[in-house]
Amino acid sequence: MSEDADTESDEGMTYAEAGVDIDASEAATAALVDAVADVGNTTDYAGLVPVGDQYLALATDGVGTKLLVAEAVGDYSTVGIDCIAMNVNDLVAAGVAPDAFVDYLAVDEPSEALTSQVGEGLAAGAEEAGMALVGGETAVMPEVVNGFDLAGTVAGLATEDDLFPGEAEAGDALVGFASTGIHSNGLTLARKAATDGDGEYGDDYPYEGYETVGEALLEPTRLYTYLLPHLRERDVHAAAHVTGGGWTNLSRMGEHEYDVTDPLPAQDVFAFVQERGSVSDEEMHRTFNMGTGFVVALPEAEAEKLVVETDGERIGTVREGDSVEVRGLSL
């Protein structure tokens, strides 16, 4: 083993070494965005198509390698909720309420147990989001898919006034809303940490709340659609759905310094992943939501009202600069 390899091992697991290079992923995404830049209008979270005096907002996403945990433990009942939430929360970050959802399920072989459980999760997620589940596609592709993959697309109509400006302002307050755990990002690293050495998904979970490691990793993504009526009553400048890239997602609200002085507590599952994988604090915050799944930037007085009306917490301030400052880290 080379000296460099020894150094990497000493620093613990990283998302890139686990198989996902965030920088490379963002560069590839940027290349795709550049290639279609002249075709339509997009925000950081949704595509917008003018329809009369409204916009048709569209977002698409999948569940990612969390599906491998579901497959390993034989429990597919929650991944449909993840699929709904990962799409719907992106619309919420743009200020749009979801109206309809279509799913795409690809399998290597038909399985009634899998499809019925996935369907139950999709139905539960759609009901919580208050939107219609209008069908989709199930494809059997044994030479393309190994196991199964689940993705979907959400659509919503919004007026110009509904949409958030999308740009935070220096002096804004940051209000954060708790996640339910890992959500549906960073599972490539979380899975590697959980199964490192002799670790298995069926192992006893070392903290309260779950019986097994697999159960903790499968906790479904929280939906933030309940926030929209409150956010529309306040002067929200921008919002961030904290997904891939962890806390660096705050920079999608504009080039500022996001000074997070009072972050929400991280659930025990993050401590478990960090301990098992010897993952650095910086890598954890660049990969996972670390307890906060959604953040909004708005004027201080408006933030106080929003906190009173919701389960949000004042977590920090937007300042001049270009970084995310949280828990002693500068991301």
C-alpha cells in the first residue's frame, strides 16, 4: 500500500472513497445543465414552465443506494415515502406546492412483495404531501437493472407571488427544521460504515429508537410540505433542502457566509456512522444533513414569527462572505 493510501485510511472513511465523489458529481451535473441551458427555465430546485399566469414546476429524483439497505433487509415499505419526499421537498424549497406525482420502478424480475410495499409507501407519501399519485411505469429489465431502482417526478402549479426569490440577503436570519435522520442522501458512505468489518444491518442498534442498524438507516425522509402555508405568510427570501452535499447546500441560497451558530442536534444515527467509519467531522457535514433537513433565510422579524408558528428553530445568520460556518467547521 502506498504512503498516500495509508494517510487516507488514517483519516477515516470518505464519501469519495465509498464511491461518490461530490465534486465530480457536481461537475457532471453542471455540464448537463450547461448543455440544456437554452431549452427552459430552472431554479436550483425545480424547472419552471410558464402556463398562462402561472408556472408549471417540475422536479425529479430517486431514492439512491438506500434501496440496497431495503433490499438487504427485505423491507421496502418506506422507500416510496423517500421517493415522494426527495421530490416534493425540492418543490417546497422553490415555494411550490405539489399537485401530482408519477413514479418509475425498474426491476430485474417481477415481485409482488416488492411492488406492493413500494406502492404503499408511495401512497402514504402522496397523502401526507396532499397531492395526487397519478400512476407511473414499472419496467422489467434484467439486463439493465440488478435488483431494483425507484425514481419519480413531481409537478405543481404556482403563481409568480408563490415563488421564493431564491437569493438570501446579508442580515437574514436562518431558520432550520429538523430531519428524521439520514434521509435519502449519503447512504453509500453510511452503508459502508455500517457494514465495515463484521458489521451487518441486522446488528443491534446501539442507541434508543430502533432495534437494528438497518431499521435506523431506513427511517424515511421527512416531508416539509406542511411548512408552505407558513412560509408564504412570511417574507422568505430563499430556502434550502439539505440533501447531497450536506450543509454546503446552504450555498444554493446565494454566495454568502452562512453562520450557523445554533445548529439543531444531530440524531444518534450520525454518531453511529461517524464512529463505525471513523469519519471526520468535516466529511460528515459535507455528506449528511446532520439533523437539519430544511433551512429558510428571511428577515429577522419574520423569522421570529415563523419560529412561533412552526417547529422551526433560529439557527444562524446570513453574512457577507462565501462559506458555511457550522460546529467549528468552515465548509
